Amino acid sequence: MKKFSNTLIFLAALAFVACCNKSATVESPADKVLLKDFNPVVVNNIPVTQVERAKFDIIDMHAHDYAESEADIAQWCKTMDEVGVLNTAIMHCSWIGRPFEEYVAAYAPYKDHFRFWCCFDYTDIDSEEGIAKACETLERYHNELGAVGVGELGDKGEGDTYARPTDGKDIHIDDPRVKPLIQKAAELKMPISIHIAEPYWMYLPMDETNDGLVNAVTWHVDTTNCYGYDKLMATFENAVRENPNAIFIACHYLNMSHDWPRLGALLDKYPNMYVDISARVAESAHTPRATREFLIKYQDRVLFGTDNGMDAEMYRNIFRVLETNDEHFYVPEYGYHWALSGFNLPDEVLKKLYHDNAERILTEYR
């Protein structure tokens, strides 16, 4: 009888294990959801603040030639007036399309709303004559066409591939050939705006550990044949250190919003360095307390920028993050799958970020 009981217990245990294994193999609804399709809807009963117009007048220090017609430019000006943007920096890049002279002419009827930034000309940069000509071109753009700054330079590892009319492939910002151009910009009191690297997620393994995976895959950087993240940061620091009379504006928080202490240390070290916040709302608003602390501490060194087109809603999304205490909301256009929260910045910080710091660079520096 005892042996028979043990056999029953053993068979019951086998049945239990089989049942558990069968349950474990049943497909969950979540197994059918692809990460790229994840589109959460907030269910929390929490404040939702609509900021129609910025709390203070704004100087947008980072935009491009997005308009395809004069009607687009006129509408953009109307939108700027509605949301509180006084004027916008239109930066020149090879990927924009038209030469500097052409886009200056296109925006000339609306010049009160815009300020123009130009590229370095790397044509014949390998000769002394070519460098001298590039300096003359920069001076002409400044004196005759009203260029107030240089940028957006762009180095994602292969050199300044944003430049026009000749790209600066293999020419990095600390290249000795660029130094005379930086010195000329400093002489003309033209700040230099530069995009260095990409957000850190784009350099991490494209696997389940990458919390920015969807965006990171799209913008993944292959460093096999080009500079990696830290080497690019070294080229930037070299240029800032070696050209103390030049003003450098690192676009997109220098793509260092994952490491505020490291970025703060650079700002502490180099008084000629600034950062803009353009196109990095998502990268900064998922760590709202750390970002708020950084912006308050470095309130004299941060500039407002958008780099995201001409739409009114685009501006208002940024205002909501900077001005409100809203939490856990999504902006799908940013491409990440994490929730954002507002910084609720003090008025004195907002005013500097929105306007005063840029005005100081563009006037006092001149």
C-alpha cells in the first residue's frame, strides 16, 4: 500500500510539472507586440498643462532653412509671433540644399525674424591660399551678407561633413588647417555652433540592454572607420582649449545629456563654451530632476534651440517641458519609448535660457 501511494504521488508531481510547462509555453499577448509598435497611453489622472506661448520672449539659436516657399516663411514668422519667438538662427548646412547667398536672399524680406549663420569653406583647404580665401569668404559673409555666426558645423566621426560648398571629410574641429578659420571667426566675433557626435545610446550595443533602442537603431553609429564618441569629444575640447577667444556653442547639450557631471566639468573648465538644448528634449526630459539641477547650476551657459521644423506644436512641446511640473507624458515624434516630465524652471533661469544668454553672445560679444 505504501509503495502504491508513493507511485501516485510521483505521478501527480509529473502531471503538475507538465501542466506548469504547458502554461509557460502559452503565448502571451505581449509576445505579439513589436517594440517599434509600442505606443502607450497615459492613464494616470495627473495635470496636463497646455503652454500656448512661452513665458518670456525667445531667441531660437538653432534652426535651418526648412521653408520651401515664401508662403512657408511668412507662415513661420506668424507662428513665431504666436508662440513668442522674437527671432531664429537659420544655420547653413550642406544637406539644406541651396548656397548661403540664396537662402539669405529668400529670407531677406523677413530679416527681422531671422539671423543667418554660414559654413566654413573647405575648398582648397590644403593650401595657404585656400585657407586665406576661406577667411576672406567668411569675412564677406559677415560684412556683406549679415552672417552673425558659423554653423552648424557637424562632425559625427568622419569630419565636418555638413560644410558647403566642399565638405570637410576627415577635417575635425581641432585640425591645424581649421585654426585660422576659428581665429578669423573670433576676430569677427562670430560664435561657432557645432554638432559633435550623436546621443550616447547610438554607440551602445543594439540589444535588449539599450533603453533608447528604437531611436538608437535608426541612428546607430558604426565607428569602424571613423572617430568614436570619446575621440570626437577630445577634438572638441582641444579646439575650445586652444582658441580661448572664440565662442563655441555645443549643439544638443554636446550629446552629453546622459552624463551631466561630465558636461558640467567642461563648462567649469572653459568659459568660452556654451551649449544649446536643440533637438534633445526627449534625451533630457526623462531625467527631469537631474536636468533641472544642471540647468539651474549652468543657467548662464545654456541657450534655447529647436532644430525641429516650424510647427507651433513643436515649440509648445518644448515649453511644456521647460516651464511646467507635468510628469509622465509622451511625445511620439521624439522616437523614444520613455515618458517625459517637466522641469518647472524658475523664472530667472527661463529668461536667461530663452533670451538673455543668446542676446549677450550676439550683442556684447560683438
